Amino acid sequence: MGSCGDNESQWQNLGLHTKQAGMQNNWWRAATILEVSPRDFKHTPDLGLSGLTALADSLVDLVVPGLEAWLLTSVLASGSDPYGRDVRNFCDVDPRVGTQHELRQLLGQSRARNHRVLLDVNLACTSQYHPWFQESSRSADSAFASWYIWCDPRSDGTPPNNWLLPGGTSAWVWF
């Protein structure tokens, strides 16, 4: 449920690899890594130019001495959260930043410059529309029930505790 099929081949189809032979496990400790949000990077939808395409086009002119890797944030398909924290699909690119083809192009251009590309993948942040959440909400006996915090309201109908979201509203929502 909620998987990408054969995970390794799905990621390889995107040009991503979860492991590389001979890669040092701690290369990132001393690396210069530039964090970029494709959602904000020269995004010009009126010209048909996605954030990923704009970023790939900028690699030619963007010179950062010692740069070894890019950390791309908010790339995965998500809902309305501006930072991509409500992921709907961990195996697809958010159409607001581009396509899988554009991500492949960016990966290829980065490889040509000997830059690694890291994707910010936070498995704890799923949308209410993600299959894991949908399955979890169906039943307390669901295989995914323990993946989320489910709690009944107090007897007076108020939230079970004082957890708040940024902005001061209750973190609790009942479906």
C-alpha cells in the first residue's frame, strides 16, 4: 500500500540511486551542499518554465566554489502546503515544480558537473490523501493504524491535549 512498485527500479527510472558502489558513506560531512527550493527558483509558470527547468538552465551560470551537492526541497507531489510538507506521492514530482523528465535533465546536468543531487524526503509528512494515511484512518486494526496518532476528544468534545499548530489553532482534526 502506498509503495512505488519496485522501489529500486522506480528511483532508477528517475535517474536516482539509493546506493552507489564505492561511494564513501560520510562524504557529506565535509561537503559544500547548496539547498535550493525549486518552487521558488526563478519559477515563471506564465512562460511555461518550471522551477526544475530554471534551475537546470542556471547551472551553466551558477558557479559555487567547492560545491559538491544540491539539496532540493519541496520536489515531491504534495497538496497545498507551500513547503511540500503534505506529500501525496513519494514517487512523483510535484507538477508545480516540474516533471520527472525535467528532474532527469537536472540530474544529468548535475552529474556532468560532478555534483550530487539530494532530495529532501520527509516520510513523516504525508497528506490526508496519501494512501498510508487513508489506510490508517480506515480502522484501528489497519496495518498503518500505528503510523499516525489517533486520539478521541475529551468527554466535553475538546481536543485531548493542548498541542497547537503555528498560528495557534489546535493540531487535532477529526475525520
